[in-house]
Amino acid sequence: MEKRNALLRLLLVAVAVVVSMMDAAGQADRSLVYMDLIPQRNQINPAFTPDYRLYVGIPFLSSVKVGFENTIRYDDIVIRRGDSLVIDRDHIYSRLSNESRVNLNGGEEYFAFGLQHGENYFHFRVADQGQLQVNIEKNLLSFLFYGADSSDFGGKDVNLGGSAINMSYYREYAFGYARKVIPGLTAGVTLKYLQGIANLSTHSTDIFLHTDQTHSTLTASTDIDINMSVPGLGSRDIEPRDWLPNIRNSGFAIDLGATYQLNLKTNLWASLLNLGSIGWKENLRNYKTNDPNKKVVFEGFDINKYFVDNTFDHDRLDHVLDSIANEFGITETDAQYRTRLPAMLNLGAGYAFTHDDLLNVLLRSQFFGGYSQTTFSLAYTRRFSKRAQITISNTIYKSSALNPGVGFAGNLGPVQLYLMAENFTAPFSLNQTSVFIFRFGVNLVFAKKATDDKMQAPVG
């Protein structure tokens, strides 16, 4: 019963993290790169400094973001047959790749400001971040869909491992500093103090199987290592205060960046983000295999035993799951653990072919535990005045080549409004969409810097 309660709490954590994303950066969107009017651009490169000597974010509205970058589409899961929507296992299995990934992220900025003082630029922000990465191996789907009697498993040694779930919900307090080091070169750094709220981390999920078709037996061994920190764990009721940032679940991270103005028209830049980790010490549960070499033999079971009057018997299933865990030697503890943030490398260049027309390219690599994702983006930005600009872009992913983006930033007096979307066609074809990122915000900006009338690319 305690394990089922822990799983229910974990489900609530997952729902809360997704809701926090929908209310709202774990993963900074690319459109910010091309919008030099927006102060939050320094989240992608701490060496970027805005055109204003002072900015203050409107609390809770200065940066609100939600996004997903998946390899799985709705059409890969659900098909239409006549007037009905059907989930067909053969369809799902044929559409998914050997490694299918789901990546959700979002954030909300509660407080932010930036200040230019001489050659020095300082900025500070407080924000909540939510990240969920899921990696699904096709071997595991085959076993769940078709069972051990499938031709993929009969008489073979198979590893169903490799699938992973990594979810984190935390608050960050970020202090950044940028300065021109030499003519043309600006360097920046952002230091982050992190307070963890909830986490699920699968370090290892290996399940080794061998099916003996002659004797209809299944031999299995496991190497399981799963950690979680769940608000309210150990109590019967979850209270709102359980979702407050926890000083015991703390960590640190650093962002590094630099820009170099090659000439009046061209600038180059690079940044390395989220180099750090969180130590989880509160509301803990760990599940780990004591002896990965231990083999357990199963001879099957009667599914009808788990139904009473055609109603599924949850208590009996809980008992069986506890028995299986005991057979494999999977123990439950409350040990402290540490998780790394998903790091990100950005390489970019900007070229101004007129004073108001800018071309930018961005190569980005993101690192999620055991896998990485590299994308390439190209964008055109048009300045309509010193107070307004738009950008149009496209990002190429491994799973999709056409992901058009659009962004707008404009000032009305000291009030700045911006909004942007990557793959802005997604709301019109959600069933075929694997990528969508949306962000908007409102700032107060003051004391615009003096600018040269000559052509130049946007710089830090």
C-alpha cells in the first residue's frame, strides 16, 4: 500500500510540473537570440546586454514560457477508423523509432532586473523551472504490447533497459555579470542558487529476459536504480506548503558566455548553460536492485485471478508487485542523491546586411543524461524603429525539418511587450506536431543607450 501511495504522489508531482509549465527556462527558446530589444536574452548568453541601462520585469509576467520538443506525435499514437479514434498497438509500434523521446519544459519568472554601470552590467532573476524528459526504448514497448511469446524474445537474451524518466521542478535565484574585456569582446557569467521542489530520476532501468519456449518459462534479472523526492512523502495529505522551495534540496549552477564583434556587420558568440546539479535530501524514496546477477524464473499466472466480479483487484496486484520486488531483491530506502541539470551549448553568428535587416544562425546542442539533441536555426530580424522589431526563423530537428518561428517586441514608452512562438503552425495541426514553444513577457525599460548610425549586427 505504501508503494502505491508513493506512486500516486509521484503522479501528482508529474501533473503539478506540467501545470506549472502551462502556467508559464529549463530550456531557453531560440527566438530570444534574435531579439536584441529583450533583456531576457541574457538567459541564452550572459554576455548579451540589452539596449537599456535599466530594466525591471513585471512580477509574474516578465517571462512566461511553455514548450515541448518530442519525437512522438499524436498521429503516432491514435488513428481514426470511421467515426472512432483508436489506439492500435501495431500502428504505434510501426511509427515509433528505436528510441522515442518526450521533452517538456517551462518556466515562470517572478522577479527580474538589470542595471548598466559604466562598463559593467548586472542582472538578477528569480524563476521556477520545470523539466520532464522521457526516453522510451522500442524493446520495452514490444514486450508490453506482444508479451514474452513475441518472436522478438522467444529463446533469446533480451535487455529491456535503456528507457528513462528524468523530471525536476525547482526554483532558481540567478545573479549575472557582463563586461567588455577588450574592444569587441564581451564576457559574461551567471551564478545560480537552486532550491529543489520535486524530482524523479532513473539512473538504471535494466531488465534482462530469457524466454524458454520449450518449458514456457521466463528467466529475468534486474538492475534497477530509481530515485525520487516527492513533496509530502510520508504524510497522508499533501498541503500547499509542501510545494514551497526546499532549502535542504539545494544546488548550484553556472552559465558562461562571450560575444565578439568581428566587424561592423558581423558578430560571433558562444555560451554554455546549466553547468550544475541539485542535491536531494528531503522527501526521499529510492528503489535499487541489491544483486543484479540474481535470476528469477516465472512460470506464468492466471489473469482472471486479478478480477473480482469483473472489477480489477488493486490490492491483489499490489501484493503481487511487492512479491516480485522481493524476489528480485529490490529494496526501498530514503538515501540522499544528486542530479545534474540538462546542459546546453550554443554557437551563433549574426550578420547585418543593412542597418535594420539582420541574419542570425544558431547551432545548439542539449544534453539530457544519456542522450543529446542538436538543432540548427536560421532567422531574419527586421527593425522597424528603435522601439519595435520582428523576427522570422526556422529550426531543423532530427525528427522534423520545418519548424517556422515568429517573434515580436515593441515598446510603448517604458512598457515593453514581447511574444514569440517556435513552430507557430503547431496549434493548427497538433496531431502532427512534435515541436512547439511559446513565450511572452512584459518589462519596464529605461534609459536607452546611445547607438551608432552605422550598420552593425546585434551585440552583447
